[in-house]
Amino acid sequence: MKILVIQQKMIGDVLTSSILFNALREKYADAHLDYLINEHTFAVVENNPFIDNFIFFTKKEEDSIKALFKLANSVKNTNYDIVIDVYSKFSSNLISWYSGAKIRISKYKWYTSLIYTNTIKESSIAKTNAGLAIENRLQMLEPILKENSRIFKPAIHLKNEELINAKAFLETHNINLEHPIIMISVLGSGDNKTYPLPYMAKLIDVIVEKTNAQLLFNFIPKQEPDAKEVYNLCKESTRKKIYFDAYGKNLREFLSITQHCNALIGNEGGAVNMAKALSIPTFTIFSPWIQKDAWNMFEDGETNISIHLEDVKPEHYLGKSYKEMKKISEQLYNEFSPDQIIPKLNKFLKKF
């Protein structure tokens, strides 16, 4: 049996959807399991023992309909028995249709339902602390498993060599692995997913004051000016505890460094999901327009804690959709002041 799972785009989505392979391998031990993902997301699923092969969706397919059809034909020639389209956008719709698979599964959308043999209506209320992102993905397996899958947690598989190199990297930067190290997800993937920089600086001051931990900043090269701005907004005593130049130059390096950290604190997004997959405690600040129930995976109030503006000012959300809130995210962020976060953050910091 050959099964293809399609999950394009974001790193957090690709990591989260990888749990489908745990469930599929448990049910179909001898099946050939392939994963179609964007090329830049490979690092979070590299070495996954449940996945046999990766198919990469590149910029070429993104920019050229001709290249997309070529990829779709390649998938068709593989003769998959089952295609599970988690992404469910035009490109994956086309690939699923062309695949010719006897069973094609995706989320329900009235305008694409004819492409698939089975469609799943996503739940809006989580039943477990795994969260909707996990539960709705596992729900896609019901047509073939004929039962509810047990819950699986995403996992990242690092090599021992990578961990050794990360340890040496940290020691080279004079970081003491015997003392607490906290990774700060200082910026989100965009402005509307980034806690205001002056507010973040105040939270970082609190983290150092309460823990005296060594801090690392997580950011990508183009975000360095904003990360530096947060650094400069921190107190001088805080800046002495921030190792600004000690950051991974690629995603695997970031993962290996994070594995040596005692916690990750900051903006909701891929970094938080990766830390959870590494079993690193997390404190997450949600953007005001992101549905917390969907992405507060495995929150338990102790190891993984999160906070959302809706938790402290629910009146803002009465009769409004998250889509509406996205349009005024900057205004809402400004109302999400540090003093509303610090009490919950302090509870999390007691373990350090």
C-alpha cells in the first residue's frame, strides 16, 4: 500500500501534520508512506522514522503552473492508494485530483468536495489538551482507520552529533550549561503575530530579574534589526544576560541549541511548536487574532502555558470573529500590556 500526505507551507503545520505518520505506521506497518512538503520545512521532519520518502514543493512549482502539473503527473505515476490532503489549497487540490488514488481525503470545502472521496468537517471545540490542530488532523484518518486514532504528539528527531555540536557552540559563546538557559521567541512570523517590541523588552527584564537565566534570541537574519531593537530596549542589567550573537544559522542548528535550553518563551508560532516537539517547557503569547484553542497544543498549566488577550479582556471578542480581529491586531496588541501577562509568567518562571 502506498500513502501520500500533503502538507505545504508553514513549518509548524508540517511538524504538526507529521503525527499522521505515527498513526498510519501503527495501522499499516508495511505501507510505503510519503510526505509532500515545502522544501524549507524539511528540517523539522528530517530523520522521522515513520516517513519513507519526501517530495518537495519548491519555488519552481509555486511560480509555474507548468512545473506544478509536472509534479502532479509525477505523483500520479507513483500510483498511490491513498492521498491525504491536509493543506487543501489549489496546488494540493490539483495534485490530489491528478493522483488518481482510489481514496482521497481532505477537509470539507463545498467548492472542492468533488475532488475527494472523503471530506472531513473540522471541529471547532477541542476535546483534549492536544488542541484542535492535532485533533482535526487525526480526524482525517477516520475514513481509513474506521476508528478514532489515539493522540500522538509531534516529535523532532535530532542526531547525537547535532547535539554535541550545539553544546560546543554554546560553550564557545561562554554559556554555562549548568545554569538555566531560556530561548526567547522574540519576534513572530509577521508584525501581526509579534508582541509589541517595548512590551517584549519589559517581559524579558522580568525573566532575568526572576531567574537570572542566560537568554538566547530566536530570529531569522532579516529580523535582526527588530531583535536588536528589543535588546536595546531592555535594561542594562538584562542585556548582560542576553547572548545576542549565539543563534543557530539554520533550522537544524536552532533545534539542536533549543534542545539544550530549559524553556522557550515568546510569540506563538513555529518556534513554540518545535520546542514542544523537543519536550522543552514553553510560555506562549498568542496574537489577538489567532484562535488559541487551535494551537495551544498539550497545554497543561505547568509545563506548557499560554496567554491570549481573550483570557484577560474577553469583552473585546463578544460577537466578533478572529478574522475581524486580524484587521485591528495592532490596536489589540497595544491593549495587551505586560502587566496583564506578568502574573502568569511569574508562575511559569518559579521552576527556574
